Amino acid sequence: MSEEFEKNESNDRNNDSDLFSKAVRAGKRTYFFDVKSTRGNDYYLTITESKKRFGQDGKFFYEKHKIFLYKEDFEKFLDGLNEAVDNIRENAPPITSVSENETSSGGEKDVNFEDLGN
């Protein structure tokens, strides 16, 4: 990931209530796990999915989706998450090899300028 990505994400997420942060890069997505505290010193977790997108003007932006998870919900959330992941592991068709230029999102292709020729 580029230095500019890190700076933009860091500035966007920088908050005095952040107690812990972990970034996980997964393909074209980055997931951020941030432990924060309320004014009453109660802890909660935010999970943010961030994807780099390009607008119609050609400039990039980050599309973000965020979940706020409060400590009283951790156990139920983990139970549901584990059940869903177990179901996928047991029932999903095996992953087949994807060509180098294809992404896992609907068969869209990444275009390399070298592929276009002169």
C-alpha cells in the first residue's frame, strides 16, 4: 500500500479515544480494528472496511463501511460470526484458481497498461 494511503487513512481515523488499532490488508481491502472508549471510559470496537475506488473524474477515494461493536454484544457477535464462517467452510464450493488479472469480485478484470499494447 502506498504511503499516501497510510497517511489518508491515519488522518481519517485519528482520534484521541483510540486505545488500540490493527490494520489487516486482505487483497484490495483493508480492515481496521480500533478499540475506543466513550467519555464514560467504556470500551467498544469499530471494524472498518476500506476499499480504494476511482470516481468518474479519475480521482481516487476510499469507500468505507463501519461497524460499531459494544462489549456487551461481543459474545453473541462472535457466536454468529463463527457459525457463519463454519457454514462457509463446510458448504462453500472449493476455491478454484483465478487468472492473474481477475479479481474475486464478480470476475471483474484489472487492466495493466502493458496488456493494452502500443
